[in-house]
Amino acid sequence: MTKNSRALVSCVVVGGVFAAGYALRAQNAPAKVDFVRDVQPLLEKSCVNCHGAKMQMGNLRLDAKASVLNGKVVVPGKAVESTLYQRVAGIGEQARMPMGGKPLDAAQIALLKAWIDQGAVWPDGAGSATAEVKKHWAFVAPKRPALPAVQQKAWVRNPIDAFVLARLEKEGLQPSAEADRITLLRRLSLDLTGLPPTPDEADAFVNDKSKDAYEKQVERLLNSPHYGERWGRHWLDAARYADSDGFEKDKQRVVWFWRDWVINALNRDLPYDRFLTEQLAGDLLPNATQEQIVATGFLRNSMINEEGGIDPEQFRMEAMFDRMDAIGKAMMGMTIQCSQCHNHKYDPIQQEEYYKLFAFLNNSHEANAAVYTPEENQKRAEIFRNIRELEAGIQHRTPDWKERMAQWEAKVRNDQPQWTVVRPDIDDISTGGQKYLPQADGSLLAAGYAPTKHRAKFTIKTDQKNITAFRLELMNDPNLPLSGPGRSILGTAALTEFDVEYSPVDDPKKITKVKMARATADVNLPERELDKIYFDKSKNRRVTGPIAYAIDGNDLTAWGIDAGPARRNLPRKAVFVADRPIENAGGILLTFYLKQNHGGWNSDDNMNHNLGRFRLSVTSTPEAVADPLPAAVREIVSKATSERSPGQEQALFSYWRTTVPEWVSVNDDIEALWKQHPEGASQLVLHERNEMRSTYQLTRGDFLKPGKQVQPGVPAALHPLPKGAPMNRLGLAMWLTDRNSPTTARSMVNRMWQAYFGTGIVATSEDLGRQCEPPSHPELLDWLAVEFMERGWSMKHMHRTIVTSGAYRQTSKATPALLEKDPYNRLLARGPRLRVEGEIVRDIALAASGLLNAKVGGPSVYPPAPDFLFQPPASYGPKQWHEEKGADRYRRGLYTFRYRSVPYPMLQNFDAPNGDFACVRRTRSNTPLQALTTLNEPLFLEMARALAKKTMAEGGSTDRDRIVYAFRRCMARPPSDAERTELQALLELQTQRFAQGKLKAADLTGSEDNAQLAGWTALARVLLNLDETITKE
Amino acid sequence: MKPNLTARRWFLKECGIGAGALAAHTLLGATVNPLAPRKPHHTPKAKNVIFLFMAGAPSHLEMFDNKPQLAKFDGTLPPADLLKGYRAAFINPNSKLLGPKFKFAKYGQCGAELSELLPHTSKIVDDITIVKSMVTDAFNHAPGQLLMNTGTQQFGRPSFGAWVTYGLGSESQDLPAFVVFSSGKKGPSGGSSCWGSGFLPTMYQGVQFRGSGDPVLYLSNPPGVDTELQRDSLDSIRKLNEMRLGAMGDPEIETRINSFEMAFRMQSSAPELMDLSKESQATLDLYGAVPGKPSFANNCLLARRLVERGVRFVQLYHEAWDQHGNLVKDITTNCKDTDQACAALVMDLKQRGLLKDTLVVWGGEFGRTPMVQGGSDGRDHHPNAFTMWLAGGGTKPGLTLGESDELGFNVVKDKVHVHDLHATLLHLLGFDHLKLTYRFQGRDFRLTDVHGNLVPKLLA
């Protein structure tokens, strides 16, 4: 039984009990109800928490006479017409009150009924005098507040300080002194780039006597390409970025183009309103660029379930809910997913409004686009230009080409046999768990689980006489990898065998296998051994090749369509001619078997080689062959010349020229150009559908329980949709980034604040709604939000403003008195002191050791990790982890490949989220597993070794100089005498133990048997494990 | 001026391991340890949990739920009204019924019925509570496992173990509070989210242990580092951190010092835990455990050792019970791999006096269809009826609760939904499931979401 029917049953039961109890006790209601004695205490106890002075859910107050006796909530004398009575008694369709609490008992309900029926006497003076309903501050667009007056005007560097200082003065607290320059530069570098300053950078800043020395550092760091990495990572958390699908299969996906888009967008300071718009609707912008389409990957970071037993629509809906949640948390700073199942309990979002927002998003294909690096795109442009020039050359040399083409057209226009599309039944068991979804045009779209070897069986009943041939069309679909027509990660497919059987309808067991006389196809490629990704652990030589391979009875050969990167994703067709017509006197059952055996060994990985979308047809015309004209060209041919665009005319020419023998040499040249086409990569994106998908309000969020249909729209309690906004994702983006949006700017500046100071101005940064923690500095939040919007939504401007404030520049030293008064430093009487995020824990060690590979962007990488994690039974299925042996081993933590189901342990131990859902506030824990990681993890050891080597090579000649050098590479500042003495003692003792052979130096150094180097390695290891090394101070 | 180190040291020492700045209260400027042991709402019956998660979904029809009528109707189609609104994962629901593959008999004083696949479990029937009336909402593995673990099919919620750790804290000074093992042919379908902390602070998530090698990742010293060098290094780290603490006054540094000390302790306590050679041959034989050879049996024995050492929540995953085909052969193997050790665990806990406050839970994410999948040797996923068993921790021994219909398709008596099970297990651990909440995104979340009713019949 489903959850919903369960709920229904329990309702019925409760209802039954209630009805009986009510009937019994109703008579016992007090003869004369007194409001103050009987009713008010009941309202206070059960209702006023949500409908009172503090909160006015649904704009209702039950503590004020004016609000209750308004002619609707309570109709004096008529309880059954009063909403108060209806809702507590559970009458009607709306949820029963008190929402989320225990229903009132029968006596209490009887009491309320009696009071209303007796005239609802509410004595004047009882309850609240005011019935005012306040709008929650975060649902009103921010206005720029005036700066507060402060005593210590000299401390104020910019408006932020005025707000901070005003609060400190109110609390009787003093701001702290400015941090010293080295501390400040390390803090600034970690905050803006996530990398520590080198000792040289620190010295340069210390020695810079110019007045704007600090501001120069701010600009240097904001212009660093690492700025985009550092702040991009925060957005990746909010966008639930990961490199795999999640759920059981958790296959790899290619989405790093989107990750790099984020980094680049931040580095070029793409205004935040634009940043959001392109991610929500980049594909809908006029003349959308590849970059803008890639940006929609934000919405595609949802998980994908390809378990065998799934209904793809169910998990598309799960992904839609996830997108709503991500938009809520990352962009709106609001919890909207509560309203997925019911009206929001606290915030003004009705369930219907949730589905109205949902409807903006619900009209997209889950597409996977081909994408190219800038160099590749340049190459492509060059190829296309050359081809155009060569074609123009032929046309120029052939003045009558138009007439000749028209003659050819006349010849081919009607040369195709009459095909009848068939719509077969699918044998569910034969599909190996793959779903074949029937489409409107009679084709089938493969979805869900993708078994790498299966023989799918399709059956039709037909009365068609004398069937001579069968046609298989492979078609594109936006939901397939690179639009298909196959389901492999390249959008290709291989057809191992194509078999047909038939039997009389009245004697289904009398099966005849059709013998194929021949097969033709519009693509016949030379024989080629399967790529590595299709390796099936057998020793067989498995190949693809021409269409004959699909009827040769050999399971090792298949018809292949991979014609190289430029043309592997075209629709294709094949025609199979029976050796004699199937006469079919009294109706037959025709069964097609599509054997797809050319995938790899692991169906839980990206190894399938299946058909993606295809259609079957039959004909009774003799001698049918596969149409050599590509589907797009056939469509142009069928159009009148006057209806064709110049582009279509050119496309027609591009095909026709290939059929003209005298142009063979130019055709060969063009063919050679196509072969230079770059491979490219792919990216999950959204692609708007032509036909609007209907959106329904789902009962309790269950996709099997659609309620009424809804149209796109925005919640009534928030600002209206801007005039002229289209009713699609672009319109939603315009609404979210409107100047009147109350939460978009606030939530973003609040999260910036959180990143700098540890806690946001509103601590619950994922939720600025009614249930949020009250802001520590409400005016400051509004000031920052308005500043953000009025300065062109420039994120760099906001960073600059925050880091140049006096509040940011304070020392982070804490006194016991201050700790007691303000343990979490919400008031900012001192600077922030926080352990850095997991990625940066590693980045600091990489930078200190000199191993860091500072390359920005590119595919995710595989630093060392324990192998067993990626094998069963630790992981559901075997996963790929090709440990990097080259420079990519030492890339920043941000580029580490992220499997959702098997998080990278070092990052997991340091609280990095795994991308299952949007995260705008990480935990910052402090655990023994973290200590074990920095002490013993292999890469940390490599980093300690490298730091030791570098120290010996570059740190000077004395121990003293070297200790200072190594210490400063980690913490920027020089050590105190006491610290240096402690390290010196450790160095001497351990070097001695290695020299005496008590420990093997070569083990620790991983190379030389050198006691000194081993001693320095031990010292470097201590430095990398210090609290200060992994802390922004 | 230095913060009051002595007082804080006392606090950290007395109140368990140090971790995190996330706690809601502070004491003398120090953060309260979020893993400190805490009292639940009422006096608990159970202190610890061992959850034997049979991932992939075992067939109730082959193991626990004897259905002579299903045998009788083998090969016929199920009644049409039974299938109304029913969704199956792989098969057309209108597939032929498949009779049970194994013989059943009654065991123990309680007369509980079990199949011949469970000769060892048959010896403990008087100590366990069999629930034949489990139902769930999910019929795919990852969502089903998530529901059983987190109370919802969606990702992002805390697991049962995380809730319990959040609610009760840790009794162990040098081992994680929530430990997870995995054995069998595959890993769990829900991945690490099955033991994740969701929106709870990350220190409440389960820590994956391994049955061989380092039980915890990065437990061993790197090459060339012996215990003395490790100790010397930690002493230097502590002294340098203390110097910084003196300079900066940040209590988080004190927590860091403590984390490193616990890490060091874990370096000796975890290998000691894993060393099964200290167990008597009789005990090893009872479980069928072989030291050094990772198995579900070893993991069961380790679970007992963990509970002895104060670990709050132990979860053992064993995949894969997903018998769409090869039912007879594969379920026989699964039972051979698990039956003896499960029974041994209950017996061993009992004889050591640990069963009374250790709650043992056995079960998978859903059941299997009475209808056949494929030829004649497989069953599809089935959420409407399945069987679990409980032992110890205040459950009612010798009880068999609930009934499914004569085909084992729907529950007809004493239905226990996953949410009800959670409510009941939390009750045994001392919690009112309505009150064990965590505020996130403006809402008080609970393990049972907006569902769940205590099942009093399950209580001793």
C-alpha cells in the first residue's frame, strides 16, 4: 500500500473515532460558554503560537477580537459556517488545525462550537487590542538604511563599520585592534583565493609603505584566477555539484564544463543577476552562446536514478523537486520544498504556488550537449569556413548547378517505398530492465537502466499482406547523450543482430523465422574493433561495421554508426529485405528481436552501446533499400523550393554534391576536413521543449496523484512578476533578479558574510523566512543587499567592501570576557578565526610543500585514494579511480573527482558535502578522523616530504633559517623563539634516531636513506598538522 | 590572559571526546562536546543498536512467511483485484504466482515458523521478535534503503544511527560512536547516504570500518614513523598548539588538541578491537568467524566487541539479496553466509548479559513478490509485505507479530510501517519520536517525518 493510501486509512480511522466520541460528548458542552474562562485559554494553548502577536500564519490572529469576529473566521451564531470551527473539526478539504499538532479533542471542539452558536460573545478588552498583521522583514524588498550614529567615528572605515560599531557600543564592547600585516595578508589570501601567501608576498606587503598597500593586495587577489576557484566552490556546494549520478549506479557524468563556467563567471565578475539568469535560462537567451547553454548545468546537477526497476518519470519528478529546493536555498534563501506536499506552515507559499513556480521549470528536456574548449571551437569555425569556401568554389565553377540540382531532386523526390510505422508491444522481461518509452511518432525511447547486453523483443499484430521488408530508423532525441541516436556516452549504438519471426494470429506457437535476403543502410563504416569502454572481459575480437553485420548470425559483429565526432550523432536507417514476402492470409504476429550485445562487462557503468530512440516500419514494396538521403535532407526535398530557407538550400547542396562524380576530388577534400573535427566533451544542460508539458498540483507531492492543473506563476505574498516576463525559465530568472525581490540579494550577501565571519548576519543562511534566526545586524544586511544591487550586482565589489572594512581587519585574539559575552563572535568585537574548508586544508599543504599544480579548470582528477573504497562491498559496484601519476596528482582540492555515493575520504572528513542536495552552510567539525587524515594520509606524507626537501634546498644553511623558512611556508609569520626551540628539539631528536638506525630514513623520505632529510620530514609533518596551519587567523 | 584551561580540560576529559564548535551552549567559553553522553526523554530499555541490514531485500516467502496457499496456486495468475494500483519494478504485475521454494517448520517454545534455510536462527526464536507485517513505500533499492535508514526516500536526511548518536551521544572515549561494516557481493545501493548525517552536524555520521587492514582509514602511521616518533610528533603538535592557544585564546584550539589525542588513542584501540585472535575458539566457532578472513560472521563478532567498548550504533550491511533470478541457489548462499552469525550474535550477547540493553534489528529494505520473475526461479521487489526480526533492548522475545494474506502479498494484521518501526525503536532507546527533533530550514525535522506510531505489542 502506498504512503498516501495509508494516510487515508488512518484519517478514516481517526475520523471514525472522533465522530463517535463527538456524538457522546457533544451533549456535555457547557450550557453557557464564557469566552474568558473557557475559550480564550483554549485558543492561547492551541492556536496563538502560530496565529498571534509573534506570528500570523495565513495573516490570521486568533488573539484579537477584530481579527476573529470579521464575519468569516467566526460567524456569530453559526459555527458550521465559521472557518475556525470547520478547520479544527476537520470539515472540508483543507488540512485540519492545529496544523502538525494533535487535533483538538471532541470536548474542546464542542466548546468552540457552543461558543460560536451561542453568539460568540467576546468581551471588549479581552485579548490583544491590535489585530495588526506584520509582514516578515525578509519578504519586504530591502531599502538602504541610514547609517547609525557612533561615538568612535575614527574607527569607521566604511559603512559596514558604522553598523558593527553601533551595535558594539550598544553592548558596551570595544572593537579589537587591527591584525598585524602578515596575519591580515594570510587571512585575505585564504579568503579571496583559498591559498596562503608565500613568505615573499608577505614580506612585500610588510615592506610596502604606501598608503594603499592593503588595497593593492585586495586588488591583486581579486584579480587572481584562484579567486574564481575559491568562491566558485561555495557556489558548487549550493548547486550540489558532483561528478556522478548518485543513487545505486552512481555513474560518472561529464559536468566539469559547468564547474569551469562558474569559475570563469566569477573571475570576470559576471553580475550576480546575470549569473543567476544564465544558470536558470541561458538556453533561452537570444542567440545563446555555448557558455550560456552550459550555465544551465546548474539545474542538471540533480541526481539520476537508473536502477533497473524505476519509472523514469518518477525520478524526473524527484529531480524537479531537487531543482526547486536548490533554487530555494541557493537563490532565494528560502525553504520552499515544504510546500511540495502541503501549504507552507510558516512562510507565505501555498502548495499551489509551489507548483506554479515548478511549472516555470517543467518544460525542459534533460539534454546532454556537445561542448568544445575555446581552442576546439576555433578549430571548428575554421573547418566550417573551409568547407563553405570549397562548396562556394564548386558553385562558382558550375554556373548551372541549381538546374542540375533541381533535376536530381525531381528524380529522388518520390523514389521511396510506402512504409507503415508499427507500434509494437514491448516484452518487459526481454529488456533487461531498460525502459522503452513509446513516443507519439511511433518510436521508442530507451530510458532508465542500461543493460550492456540484451535482446529486446517487440511484437505487433498486423493484417498487412505481402510484407517484403522491415525498416529500422535510428532517431535523435534531446534526452539522449549528445542527442543520440544511441545511448552510449557518445550517443552511438551498435546493433548486433536484427531478427524477425512471425506466426499466424490463430496459432501463435507456429513460429517461422524470417530469412533476410539482404540489408542496406545509409551508413556503412569499415570494420573496426570496439573501443575500450565496451570491453566485456572476453577474449573475443568484437567489431562494428556495415549493416550486413546485423544479419550475419554472428554475435561478435554489429552494425556501427560511429562516423567520428562530427557525424556520429546523425539519425540513421537500415532496411532488411525478407527472402520472400510474408503472405499473411489471416493476420500475423510479427516479432522483432533487437540484439544489443556490444556493450561492456559492467551494466552499472557507462558501458552500454544500446539503441537510444528508434522506430520500426514494414513495407510491401519489393526491392526496398535504405534511403541514402539523410532525414533532414529528405525533409527539405519534400518542401516546395519557395518554402526553403537559404540554409536549407545550402544543406541540400551539401548532400547533393557528394553524389556528383565529377566533384570527387573536392568531396574528398571536404571529407578530410571533417576528419579534423575535434572530439569535444559533453555537458548536462536543459533544452526547452516545443510542446508545453502540463503541470499539476501533486497531492502530497506524489507524482501518481496529480490534482488540478496549474500555470506558471509566482507566490502572491512576494513581489509580482516583472512586466513582460515570459512564462518560462527566463521569466522566473527575471523575477528572481528583480530589484524588488526581497531575498535574492539578501541571501547572497548573507552567505558572503558567513564565509568571512563564520556565521551569517542571519545564522540560518538557507532560510530567511519566518522561522529564521533573527539577524544580528538587520540594517547592515539591508545595506549590503541594496549596495549589491545598486552596484550592478558586482560580487567583487561586495568582497572589496567587506575586506576593506575595519570590522574585517581586526585581530582575532579572544579574551575570556569576550568569549563569555559573545562566544560565536556574532557582534564582531574581534576578527574571524576559523578552520578553513576541506579543499583548502589540502590546498594549504600543497602550496606550502611546493607541490601545488595551480592549473585552473579542466576535467576532474583522481588524487590518491584507497582502492577498496571503489570496489564492492564498500561501493555498490566497481567504480573507476585512475590514480594520477603526473602533475594532476597535486591539483587543488576543488578538482578532485566527486562520486556522490563514495565521497573522497579526505574531503568528507573535513565536512565537504557530497552533492546529494544543495548545501549553503557547511558544518565545521573538529574530529579525530581529521587528525588521522592530516597525520597519516598518503598525500599528506608526500607533502611533508616535499616541504622537507624544499626546506633543505632553499631554506638557507642553518637549522634556524630552515625552521623559519618551513614555518613561514605554512603560516606566513616567523615562529616565536619558543616555537622555534620546540621544533629544533624535535628535529635533533628525530634526526638522531634516524642516524642511529632506530628508524629507517628511507621509509619516511620515500627515497634517500638520509637521516637529515628524514628529520626534516618529521618536522614538516608537525608543521602541516598544526591548528594554525589549517586555520584562517 | 589565558582562558581557564584546567576547567576546560576537566570538562573535555569527563565528558568524552572533543569535537566541534557547533554545540548550542558554551561553558567557560569552551564549546560543549556535541558527542557527550546525554539522557533521552524517558528511561531507555536499549543503550546500543546493532542493525543487520540485509541489503537487496530478502524474500520473506522463502525464509519467514510460510504460505501453503501460494504453493497451491503456483503457476496461476494472481486475483485481479489484488493488483489494482500495484506497481512493480521489473515484471508485469500480472505474472504467475510462484510457490515457496523451501520447507517450513515450527521451532522453540514459542512455535515460530521458519524455513529450512535458517537452521541457526531456529535456535534463537524464543529470544527474538519476528515481525511478519512490515510495509514500506519504496520498491527500488536506493530509495528503499534510504527510507529504512532515514525515514524518507529522498537524500539529505539524517540516518537512524545519526539520530541516535545525536540523541544519546557517545559512551566511547576512543572509538567513533557510529560504525558501519559492509560485506557480500556489492555495496549498499544508497551509498554513504545510508549512514549519513544529512542536515545534522557531520560528526554524527557513521564511520565506515573495514574487516581487514586498517579498520579506519589512515589509522596506521606512515612508513618510517614508529609509535615513539608519532608520540613525539603529537607532543610537539600539542605544545605548539598550546602556545597558540595562549596567544589567541580560541577554545577551538583546545578541541583540536583533544582530537589529536583521541586519534592517537584510536590508533591503539582500533587494532585491539579488530584482533579476533583474543576470542576463544568456542566463540569463533559459534559465529563461524575466522580471524583475518573478512566475512559477515567476523563483522557480527566485531559488532559485539564494539558494543562492549561503548560504541552506540553498529550497522552491518550484507548485499545482495536481490534475487530476480537464481533464487534458490543465491538465497541459500546468502543464508549460509549470515544465518549462523546472526544467531550467534544474539546468543553471545545474551550469555554476556549485553542483550538486555542492545537492540538487534534484522531486515532489508522491502520484500519479494509472490509472483514469479523470469522462468521459475526469481521474484521481483515487493513493498506491501515483508519480514524483519528484532532482539533484545526491551523487545518482546518469542513473539511473532502480524500476518500477511494467504499469498504473502498484503499485510492483513498488525501492519508495521517503516515509520512505525522507527518510532518503536526510538521509544526503546528512550525517545518520544515526536520530540527527537532538529531544526533545519526553519522546521523541526524528525526521523519519522510526519508519520509513525509506536507499536506497543512489540514491547516486552
